[in-house]
Amino acid sequence: MMKHNFNAGPSKLPIDVMRAVSAACLDFENSGLSLMEMSHRAKNFQPVVDEAVQLFRELLSIPEGYSVLFLGGGASLEFCMVPYNFLEHKAAYLNTGVWAKKAMAEAKLFGETVEVASSADTTYNYIPKGYTVPSDADYFHVTTNNTIYGTELHRDLDSPVPMIADMSSDIFSRPVDVSKYNCIYGGAQKNLSMAGVTFVIVKDDALGKVTRPIPTMLDYRTHVKGGSMFNTPPTVPIYCALQTLRWIKREGGVEEMQRRAEAKAALLYGEIERNKLFRPTVLNPDDRSYMNICFVMSEEYKELEAGFLSFATERGMVGVKGHRSVGGFRASCYNAVTIDDVKALVECMQEFERQH
Ligand SMILES: *Cc1c(COP(=O)(O)O)cnc(C)c1O
């Protein structure tokens, strides 16, 4: 049976992307070698990195003066690389979830770290507003999409200091004003590639401003200078990212991804609100994530939770169980998830409602 993949990450990829990566893993561009057994310095691999960087620039309209890097270590390593490279006197963090909190915890190891606001009081089910970012901070760190709680910043904020963003789970789902950021990073396994590669967009002249010594591998300048080839980069995940970037371009770019995300989210949130069995966990529609749509059973139907999960699973839904810290359900609707996948889930919810 055809599965509808709502996994939170690693997550659904377009079938064309998986076909291209599979073919390259057997015979890379008729070279007689698998992509897995080739040198990252091979003449025919360099164009993969070059084109992936070029497509990043094109699809996100990245201004001059920024570098695009492909690294290892996941978004979690960036939590430490960011303060290592950017925190001299003070950093400001918006605490919108576990990932934001983990990023902030690393910053505290390097210097004064201000939590400008937090939504921890209500299991992070809203995005705080009306706070002040200290104007003497080196940077203001935000998590643009909170994968676990289903909240999202749909627009780039205004900040008195340059921003740094974890965009692990919403990169390429909307246009971004990159000029507002000194650094944008994320694990690729949500919206860009298979697991194994981290993307970093970094403003070149924001580097080299801290006085502490930085270990070579943790210094962004090493990877800017080395063109992501200082050490062996994750070659297959980079190739997979390239295929996804080509797919995004063919499909109409980030504006089209945004249009689709809005359509999928409108359909699913609409059903969650209409259906008597369910309710959304994020109450302010402005704060609701288009990428990770979280909902629970209505109070009077609480005992049906396990029942709905197995009902949905039998009908081919995958990955709709909510994160253990929130409970209920989470349908991750990344770029590769189609409106038909969402329609299948909505039909499932309607059928379950008719039965109860
Ligand atoms: C998944 C996720 C992470 C963790 O990424 P890793 O690549 O596993 O380190 C960090 N931040 C956000 C917003 C995420 O969704």
C-alpha cells in the first residue's frame, strides 16, 4: 500500500530525488563508479557542490558577501559553532522550544546570554511577542520553525542587531530576507536532503570578530576558505540536496513552496477545527506552523487517541504520532508532502469521526 509519509525528520523526499540519488549510488553519471566510492575531490564531484551552492544563492536570493557551506555535525553542532564564532560580549536568544533552549545552553558556555522571551510556560504553544532585544548584543538568535511544538515565524523579524537563525525545518518553504542574518543554519534532513549534511549560510565579514581562539574544524572561516572541502564532506547527502534544490527550482521556487505550504496547512488546520474529535494545540493562527501541524483529541474524546493512531496507520499514514513532550498528533507537511497526502489524512479524520 502507498504510504503517506508525515515523518518529522528524516522525512519525505520527492520521488524524483530518490530515483536520482539511487541511480548515482550505482553508477555516478556513467563514470563506472558509485557516488559512494568516489573521491570528494574528483573532477566530476566538484560541480555537484558548485551547483548546490549556486542553487542556494538563486532560490533564496542570497546577497553578495555570503558563503554557503555543507558541513557535518547537524544543527546541534551549530548550536556551539554559532557562539564560538559570533559571541564576544553578549548574545540574545528567543526561547521558543527545546531546540532554541539547547542552542541557548551552548551560548552560555561562551559568554553573557540573554533570554529575551520564552513560551516555556505553556509547552511552547505560542511565539512570544512584545519583547526587547538588547541593542548591544552581538546577535539575536531565533528558531524560525519549532518542529516539536508546531509554531513558526512566517516572516523575518525586525531586530536592532543582526539575526542568526536555526532554519532546520522550514528552509526553502518561504522567501527569506538573508540580509537580516549573519548566519542561517540547519540540519538538511527535514526539508532539503537525507540525514547527514548541515547547511550554513554565513556573512563573510561578520566572521573574525571574536578574540577567542577557535579550533580549526569549528571555525567557519576554515570551511569558507576550503569551499566545504577542508575535510571529507558527506558526499551522498550533498548530492541528495542538489537533487532537491533542482526539484524546488523546477517546481517554481520558494514562492511556489510557500503557496503549497499555505494550501496544505489551510486544509489540515481547517479539518482539525471543524472535526469534533480534534483540536489544535497552537491557538493563535498566526503562530501555527505550516511545516509541523500539531493537534490532540478534544477533551471529551481523549480515550480515542490510541484508536485514531492505529486507524490512521492502517490507512497508510506514517509518522503522525506527536512528539512525546506534546502528545497527540503531529503531521509534518514539508515541501515533498503533497496536497493529496494531506487530503488522505483529512479523509481519515472524517471517517473516524463518522464512526464515533
Ligand atoms: C531537527 C532539528 C534540530 C536538530 O538537528 P540535528 O541535525 O539532529 O542536530 C535542530 N533544530 C531544529 C529546529 C530541528 O528541527
